[in-house]
Amino acid sequence: MGTLEPLVDGGKYREPYEPVFQTYRVPLDAWRKANPSFETAAVSRIAFVLGDGPGKVMLDDIGFGGS
């Protein structure tokens, strides 16, 4: 049994699911290179804006730090 199965088991979701674990890094320093007035230290929060498509997304262990 996978680690997410207890959360989605028991007919909670109509469509089949498959966890795909991936790590994405957002290079904030690259943003500063593109816009020298961008202050990476001033970033205090981030927002994920997802479309209204048929898929579902689970996010876990979100964080950010220095380069």
C-alpha cells in the first residue's frame, strides 16, 4: 500500500489516481538577474494558481531558500 492510498482509498475519488513524485526548483536568483530590482529576500509567500481542468494536484513539503 502506498503512502497516499489511505487518503484516497474507499471510493473517495471516481477516477483512478497515480502519484507522480517530482521536485521543482524555482531559481529566484535567475529572476534577480532578469530584473535587478527584484529582491529575493523580500519573498514571504508564494501562490499556486491552477486551471479548472479535470486533473487534481497534491502539493507537499513546499519551501524555498537561498541558492
